[in-house]
Amino acid sequence: MGGFVIVGAGEAGTRAAFALRETGYDKPIKLIGAETHLPYERPPLSKPYNGAVAMKAICSAEALLNAGITYLPAVEVAELDVAGQAVILSDGQSLAYDKLLLTTGGRPRKLSCPGAGRALEFRTYDDAKIILDSVNASRSVAIIGGGLIGMELAAMLRGKGLIVSIVEAAPKPLGRAVPSRFAAKMHTRHVDEGVNFHLGVGISEIRDNTVLLTNGAEVPADVVVAAVGVQPEISLAEKAGLATGNGVLTNPFLQTSDRHIFAAGDCAAVEQHGGGHVRFESWRNARSQAQTAARNMAGANEAFSAIPWFWTDQYDLGLQVAGLPQPHHQSVVRALPTGEMEFYLDEGTLVAAAGLGIGNSVAKDIKLSEMLIAAAVSPDPAALADAGVNLKTLLKSAKAA
Amino acid sequence: MSWVSACQLEDIEQEGAIRFDHSGRSYAIYRGPDDSVYCTAGLCTHEAVHLADGLVMDFEVECPKHSGAFDYRTGEAIRLPACANLKTYPAEVVDGEVRVALD
């Protein structure tokens, strides 16, 4: 017995299970999930269809069966027996493994103020359902945290006609993940849509129908949602003595400090070329790390090197970011018919790009930018700024050079 | 099946696509690098995303959200997460006008 065991049945764990089969691996694969549902996609949770929370399964039960993947839902893992190469479940059962993949994801950070227990969390399908059910009987919502999740939720709730307030400790919303140019535009849009912002202020107490701020202001809130970020779920790894930091630490091959154990997705902090470990929380990162980890578990020796990429949809706006824009990068702006692109150059080399437009209108140009970034080109800034220059042309001339 | 006039060939960028809505349904019409034209269902089979917003390279279109990809000549899903093929429809150019044969 033995085979491969995957702890965590989100996007990363599920993709890894199938990717292992795609490598031709034919021994047992067990996929352990904490939730009761079939593995499902999280991005649609903040975009309800016809007033209901969208449940979009990543795969059918039949697909799991056909691939010979044993899916164990609603199972709690108690601990890892690293020396004995086994996963111990909370019911005492022990699952032996030849190799183990940790795709345990993250969990919402908790508030610590008085009344914090009144705040709802937003991570799982069940969380989304509770939020939607609660707001259907309410008039006002306060969202604690003006990051991507808080802002997406605000857009969705404004669409339902609720009074929406965002409380953010930083002076501006979306400060962490979104380049400032687009963070400002999205902030403006939320203000135009009627969202009330309370910036640069903390929470003193969450009461029954209000949130009391540190500046004394009271924000009306029949429902309070905490969206103050995610922390990696590393407790199993910590208890087992694996190297951890802001995530389960891995080498560039997504292998942890134990050579039989790999990590991927939101929980993994991956060693970078220039030093340090970086953890990404995005749908695509979960999938691409899962695929690399699966291939390496099956015997390959591939360093993970994908360019970070994410999107967010708020109202009718779509933002996409490829690469990691930094304040010290040279910025080049390109105007588009329904939006705008910003390119980021580091000593002349294109290293990141972001775009904001109606719907998915920037997707094509972001994808081309990603290919230009991967090719490590140093395009003429004037060509980048000129919407008349097709990025495809730049890519083709870069490839020909 | 009936032939419908969709647009002019010059309305579509070479190696590009446009969205075409007809009778409450959405389609994508492609112009290949060799100026050949093709028509597929407009929405990605993975999630309902308009493919015409995606990048066209050679004879491949990529979903603008999840990077699933299709060969738009045959509708074949060629990259995950897309796994169901796209329905295709006959398309032709007559005197610079693109016509498609829809159900």
C-alpha cells in the first residue's frame, strides 16, 4: 500500500490529483478534504447567479472515480507522522504514503476586537451561503477590510441594494495587491456606486447593529463581514516539525524540508531565485503549482517559475495583473477604448503589466504582456504607450530577434 | 440551418475574433492568420465567459479568465481547465462579407 496522499481538496489539491494521473502514475491517490462538498471553485463564490451562491464543482464524482482518485470528504487530519510516512486522521485511522502533498490553503484572519465573534468570515461555500442568507434579511453591511475580497463583496452587495460600508486600517483600499493607479480608480468607482469608506481607522467594538470605530464613529451594520486577509494553514506542517514561515517553506521544486512531502497553492511559501520565500493566493497559482508539484512527485525535477497572475471583477470592471509591479518600476501607460493598461519596466526590461477595463477587455493584452515578460524583452516605452501598436507585433519581433 | 450575415471580414482583426449575438445566443467568429474564417459557440465550455475577449494565436483561442484553450477550426478543447469541445458552425466570406450557418 502507500501511494500518494494529498491533504486539502481545493483547486490545488484536486488539480494535483489529476495531474499525477496525467504523468502516468498508477498507484493509489487519496485526496483528503475538510469540507463535505465535491471539490469546488472558490472564485465564483463572490459572484452569485440569480441570487444564489454559485456551486461550481471542479470535477464530477464520476471523473474522480474514472481517474482512480479516492476522495475523502469531511475528513479532519489530526497529524502527520513524518518518520513513519503516514497521515493520521482525527478518527485515529492512519493512511500510509510514499509521497505527501500539502494543499491545505489558508484560513481567514480573525479580528481581535470585542464582539469579533459577530463578524462572519468569507472563504468557503458555506460561508458565502451564510453571508447571502444573512444579507437577504438585512439593510446594512459593514465589511472589515478593503482588500480584493472585501471590495468584490462590496460590489456584489451594492448590486443587491444594501447599504455597504468598508472599514480599512490603511489609508487607501486595495493597497497590497493592486497597483496604486488602478486601486485609486476602483476606489472611485466604489464611491460612485455609493459604498461608504472609513479609511485609516480601526475597530473598537462590533455591537449588535453597529460597528464602533476607533475615531468614535458608528457604522450601521446589521451584518458584519471580516475580510482582513488570509493566513496560510500550516498547523499540520508546524506540528510535524517541517520548516515553516509565512507558509510551508519549499525549495523551488515545491519540496518541503522533508523530501517525501511537497506543498502547493495558498499554503506554500516557495523559495525564490533571488532569495526569500514567496506565497501567492490566486486561482491560477494554485493550479500551476499543483501541476509542477505533481510532476515532481512523480519523479520530475522542475523548478516552479510561473509569472504570478490574478484577476478581480467588480461591478462591470475587470482588473488583471501579471507579474509583481513595484513602486520603483518605470511606469508606461497605454489608453484603451474601454480602459487602460500600465506596464512596469525594471531597468528597461518588462517585468509586470496591469490592466483595468470593462469586462474582460484587457485579458488579451495582459496575456500578451505575460508572454513578453516571459521572453524578458526590453520594449520601446513609446511602443508600449501607443495603443496603435499591437502587442502581438512586439512579441513576434521579440521572437524573431 | 440558415446562413446569416454576421459582419465584414475587415471588422475582425487578422488572427483575431469578435463576438456575434444572434437570436439570443452568443457566437465567436474568428479570422485566422491566413484570413480564413471560423465560427464557434461564443461561451467557453468551462464557465460562461465570452471567448471573443480571449487571445487568438494561430488557430487557437484562449479563454480570457481561466486560460483554457480551443482549436477554433474544430472546436477541440486543447488545454485545461476546458475539457468539453466547443460547438462549431460553418463560416464563409462572400465579397468581403462574413456569413455563418447557425442552427
